[in-house]
Amino acid sequence: MLKKIYMPFLLLFVLTPSAFAQLPDFTVMVKENGKAVVNISTTQKAPDIDADENPGEQPLPEGIPPELEELFKHFLQRPGGGQVPRETSSLGSGFVISHDGYVLTNHHVVKDADEIVVKLSDRRELVAKLIGSDPRTDVALLKIEANDLPVVEIGSPDRLQVGEWVLAIGSPFGFEQSVTAGIVSAKGRSLPGGNYVPFIQTDVAINPGNSGGPLFNMDGKVVGINSQIYSRTGGFMGLSFAIPMDVVMNVVDQIKTQGKVSRGWLGVQIQDVTRELAESFGMKRPAGALVAKIIADSPAEKADLQIGDVIVEYNGHKIDTSGDLPPLVGMTTIDQLVELELIRQGEKKTVTVKIGLLPEKDNQIAATAKAPKLFNRLGIEVADLTGEQREQLQVLKNGVLVAEVGKGPAAQVGIQRGDVILRVGNNIVRNVADFDKIVKQLPIGKSIAVLVQRRGNPVFLALKIEK
């Protein structure tokens, strides 16, 4: 009875005009900025199709009724030509950042394009020139021949707050000038393949075709370029990611001034510190970027960084997770001296590093395995590496090869056949004799950090011997 009496009152309270007044009004922002958002289409010539051994003709499909043969011949057989040229096209978004025609979009929108066409809000279609693009940040800078164009205003993503309203304008599935809104879900997200971008995560509805479009804050300023979505269906599922404009404008400035993008390089491979690893390193809580590998002749090697160091601060910036470090290093000026605060064997230490230039390519390494023998306390069998194996695995010195994995602590943390164990705790593993001696002395019930190299990539694992 009470529900029937009070329910209309509650509904009226929820729908009161004062409640609606709390929601943002995007109409003015769209009117002021929508004209600077453009549609981008590209054309790419696909490989030609050979018309079979008989030039000018392609065979008809089997089972065609006689009355339809002439119709199929009209489309499938080309007199006097042995090839059928094809073209593919893609669609994306972009936005104008200068009155004289500089346009920003994603690298993946214009990648490998033979022709790029920018369609303005006034329906004009202009062929664009690709000034430069950067695959690592997925940013591309275009130029169209036009003047007095409407432009967006660039904002600061640093001031963006989680929970703040944001708005996107773009061309999802080709529907131009589509507007969607949501909130900032997180900042500083690290995604696979995006090591140099601290992505802005939002719940703004982003779909194919929105790529390259602007993300606006409530001041009507662009704080990011919509770039990626997380989806199991190919469509929007509530997780979209934008490239922060400070990263974007750094790329733009470099493209304009030097025609390419250069990034700072430290020369380490890193990973997150888990709770178990933090315990093994004597840390109170998981934090920082754990150094799993140091590249030869790199700034890190020259500065005497060591495997097992945990970098917790980079030039005054706190490093909470490993994903925090690469964007900071990448945006550092080449040859700049920076201070790293790190934890080495439980003690804090400060190291000065001269940042180098990021190489163009990374090396990929493969792994092999040998036959098993007897299991030790970790539940694995190891073997010394031959010269041929060291060359193949690019393990210059030290390390033992995991030949077999049985039940035990090693299997529980994911150690596999073909892994190379380089270090156990603070002990470097030089050979099988070394490894056996170290394993016999491992304590019970305490997390131990084990450095493993797998397919060329080093990773720390924390294992514990229970009995």
C-alpha cells in the first residue's frame, strides 16, 4: 500500500527540472566546433587480378543456366585485357588545426593510401597531402589547399579529470557529423602496441569511422584524438581510447620541423611489479617499473642500471606501473640528463642517465628446448646452453635452458620448456651447477624473483617453495 502511495511522488522527484539542469548542454559546443571536424576517405590500389591463361576472358561459374550466360559474360569477360584493376577505400574522421589547412587524423586511417580526400562541413572535397605520420602514436598530419578554415582549439589533457564529461564528433560508419558524449573513465592507460601513448579511456560511443576525430572537454577544447576501441563484436562496448593532445602536438611539431619523429630511449625492457615480486624485493607495496633486460650499448647500460632494479621515479614523475615509464622516456629530448630513483636489493638509489635516440627496429628472438632428466625442488629439469643455442636464443652468457617442466612451484608460476633462466633471487645463474646450488639453498615459504627469457623477451616471475 505504501509503495502505491509514494511511487508517483518519487518518480516526480527524479524527473524534476532541477535534476535535468545538472546534465551538460552540448549544443553550443557542437555549433562552435562541428564545422572544424572533417570526414576523411582514402583510396588504395589493390593488386590486379589476372584474367586466367586466356587473355581477356575469365571462366564462367559452373551450373549457370543458359539464359544467364550472356549476362555473366558481360561482367566477367573483358575483351582485350588480361587484368582487372581494383581499388579499396577506407573512411575516418579528422579535424582542422590551422586556418591554412593543416588537418589531424590517425595514422591507421591514411596508412598506405594512394589518395586522401578531406570532406569539409560545407560539402567541399579536397585532395590532401600527407605531411607525415607516426605509427607508434597513430598520429598523421595532412595539408589541404584552403584558407580561412574553421579550426578547433587545443586543450590540455593534464587538467582532464576522471569522471569529467567529454564529447566526440566524427563519422561512425560514414554518418558524418555524428555527436556522442560520455565521461573520462581513466587516464594514462597503456595498451598493446601503444607503449608511447598514455591513452585517455572514456565511455563515449566510438565506432569504425570515428577514428581520427576529436575528443572535446567541456570548455570546447580538443584534449585527444579518438583512436581505438575495445570490442568483441567490432562495435562499441563502452571502452574507447583517445591519444592525449600533448603527445599529438609533440608529434606534429617534430613532423613540421624535422620531417620525422624522434623519441627518447632508455634501453630497458620492463614489467609490472606484482605483490609477490614486491615481497621478494623487500618493497612494502607493488609499484614502479621492474627492469627485466638491459639492451647492450644503451643509455641504461652506460648509466650502470642493473637487471632487477625497480624504477619508481623518472625525473620527478612517480612511476606507479610499468606503463607510466615509456611515454615519459619517449617525450624526453635526446641527450637530456634525467634522474632515476630506483630500488636496488631493497635500498633506494638515484642514477643519472643521458637519454639516447630510440632505434628504428626491435630485435625478435626465438627459443628451443631439450629433453628432460630429473626434477629438482622447483619441479623442472635444466640443461647448459650449447654455443648454437646461445646464438639462436641471443643469450651471450649465463643462463640455463628449461628442458622439462613437471608439477611444482615453477609450473605454478608459468615457467615453460624452452625458457632460459638467467637469475634466481639476487643470484646470476651461469650454468647447471650454479643453478642446482642456488635452488638447494632457497628458503621455504618466501617469494623468490626468477628472471626468465622467453622468445627473446625477459620477464620476472615470483615463485614460492611451500615445502
